[in-house]
Amino acid sequence: MNINRLIFPGFWFGKSDKEEALKLARLGVGGFCLYNGSTQEVKDLIEELRANSPHRLLICCDYEYGLGRWHKDAPLLASNISVGASDREDLSYKKGYLTAIQARALGVDWVFAPVVDLAQEPNNPIVNTRSFGANPKKVASLAKSFMIGLEDGGCLNTLKHFPGHGSTTIDSHLAMPVLEKDFNLLEEEDLLPYRLLITKADSIMVGHLNIPHLDDKLPASFSKKVIQNYLRKEMRYKGLIITDALVMKAIGPLDPIDAFTAGADILLCPSEPLTLLEQLKEVVKGNPIRAQEAISQQEKLISKLSLMQPIPCRTEEPCKKLNKDIAENCLVQKGSFNLKKGDKVFYLEAETYPGKEYRAKTFINELKKQGIKVEPYTPKVNKEKVIIATYSNYAAFSGQINFNQEQTKLLQKIINENKETALISYGSPFVDKDLKNLTSFIMAGSAGEEFEKATADLILNNLQAKGKMPF
């Protein structure tokens, strides 16, 4: 029994030491979670890691938005919030399937998705567009379709972040969130997707958050009450349990070893994996059965993978088609704002104003093609029509989502001083929450050419807003 398999180090291209990673592979860690890099770099590294490992390595990635979430030369898929707004299970399936077949083409076995956290808290800085919505049953149905797609494409899945991160207001990459819901409400809301999907889960990722009604002392990822008493015994989950990344600041001085003794089968991305390997030896001596049980969970997943027959696919075309289908079905519009040939509109992007280097080039070009005069917004005179675009989205370790007070004040001034103002969000669906008197708010929920074209078509009356806010 190689107890080193209990550890899955992280590898960040451009930051991590490749020689150390190869050493860890030779020592027999169970797998790696990879971040950044080009698709070719990922493929090459996986081949080297596997060539140096004494057993079958499991390679994992956080492909919540397809491979483009981490690799710039790979296609980025629509966010879950866009899929949720479309309420189309077939599109969620296709997202899972395309993610899986492209992941397996690189050598990635295991996708840490879907996120089943609920989008219930507008100020949550880390869930937001990663969620399918706020309704637990709809979240579960869309997540189920995604999971079936992953399996058909040849990848393992992970439900996360147990027991539910959606109603918190703190980024666990920075500090420890606290979920203050009472137990009955947890059961009705956050825990319901897990109950509905638990038999289909290859693994469950336990989050770094405090839930006083489950354990008033320890975070879920370090809690026997949460992992063993609740997830294993009460919910009768028999699959693999993995921690959230142990480099996150939420865990503070807690010892990663304690997550293993609490019931986690894999310790993900510890900050000092070589040190942790030494610590594990002493702990496992006193409880070899527990270590064997954890390793047997990996063996089950490896056996499942051996039966999967993924179809390699590297082309972007299916991804573009999927994004187009989602974009044309997910748009949500509050109010009305339209343009016709010959109209003039003044444009700005909230994150870069007063800068004029625009991200939404496809959107602007589509308007110009239809005879719309698009000019940079300047505050000198009142305008008839103004469009504000925003890409506000979650970012790990930022602790920020939506507009800050300064941005809100500036944008409200622009809204007040002009006749008609539309706000288009290619990110957060909650970004309009503190703005008053908008003529229209359009939620796309995802960035990319297909979503920019769809929003342009909507404003030009060439497309209807078919989506519904999934909360």
C-alpha cells in the first residue's frame, strides 16, 4: 500500500517546479490537479508524470467553463448561470460532453465539476456565474445532465462544494466563510442537490466553510461530524471524498492531516506536499485500515475509467455551436432598449472606463454592421442612448464581485444624466442590484463572441430574450 496516493498536489504552469512534480510522481502520489499552461504543455507534462509514476495517475482539472477556463488556446464554454437561464438540460449535457472529450484528449481523467452551490447571495464573491441558479431542484437537474455528458465523454465528475457555498459572502480562498442557515433550511436548499445526485457522484468535494448547525467548531473539510456522521452515515454516500484545495487561506493554521482523519480520501493541493508525505507516514501507522479504504476509492475510479471509451476531439467548432445555442436561449432582459439603422449610441465598459480599449469588439462591430453609429462615451453632454457593458465575474483570491461603491456611484451618475441607458452583463447576474432607473438590464452571464453577437441581435430586434433569471 502506497499511502502517498492520498495526496494530489497542484501544479501551476509558470509557477510550480517541474522537477519537484516529477519527484512527487516517482514517490507515488495519487494524482495531480493542473492549472494554466497551453494544451500542449498540459499534454506533455501529463505524459511525463505518468511515465514517472509507479501506478496509474489520476489527472484532475477545474474545467467548469470547459478547457478555456485554464488554457488560453482552448475554447471557453458558457458559464453555468447562462445554462441555468436557458433552463435547457440538453445544453447542459452537451457542455459536459464537450468538456470531457476534450479533457481526455489531453490526458485529463477527472473534471472537478459540476458546481451545485446555489446562487442565493448576490454578494457571494466566489460562486455567482459558477452556479446553475438558486432553485435546488433545477440546479440538480441541470447538474445531472452535465454529469451524464461528462461520463459519456469519458471523464469522472465531482459535486462541489459540500455542503453548500452559495449563501456565504466570503471567498474561502481568502478567509473562512460561515453559513448560518438552520438545519431544516440547509436540508431544503443547499443539501438537496446532493441528495438528488448522490448515487451518480464519482466524488464529492467538501468545502472550507463553517456550518454551525452541523459542526460549531470545525470547517466542513476538517469535520468528522460533517464527513463521517452526516455525509457517510446519514446521507449514505459510498464514493470518494476529496478536500477543496488546501492552499486556500480559509484553513488558516489547521493541519491538512486532520482532514484525512476526519474522513477525506484525498488531500488536494497542499502547500507543502513533500512535508505532508512524511507526516502521513506516522498517522497511517496508527490507522492503516482507514488509508486502505481511501486508496480503494481511487481504485474504483480507475476501474471505471478503464471501461470508458472517450472520443478524442480538439476542434473548436462544436464549442462555438454550443455557445451560440446557449447564447440565443439564455438572454434575460429587464425593460426595453432597442436600436435601429441610423441611431447613435455612446458606449463604455464599466471595468475600464474612461479607457477606450474595448473588450466587446464583436458586439460593437455587429451594431456598426447594421448602421448604428457607436461612439465612446464622454461625460460632456447629455446623450440620447448609452450602453454600459460589464464583465464583472468571480475571481479566486479577489474577494470582490459586482460593482464597488466608487463604480456604482459613477455609473449611477451616468444613468441619471442620460435619457436611456442599458447595462449588459457578460458576467454576474446581480451586477445591477444597486443601480436605479436603468432603461434596461440585459444578462448574458458569459463572455465570448457568441454572447456579444446575441446581445447585439437582441438590441437590434433580431432576437428575443428567451431566458429567465435562475433565481
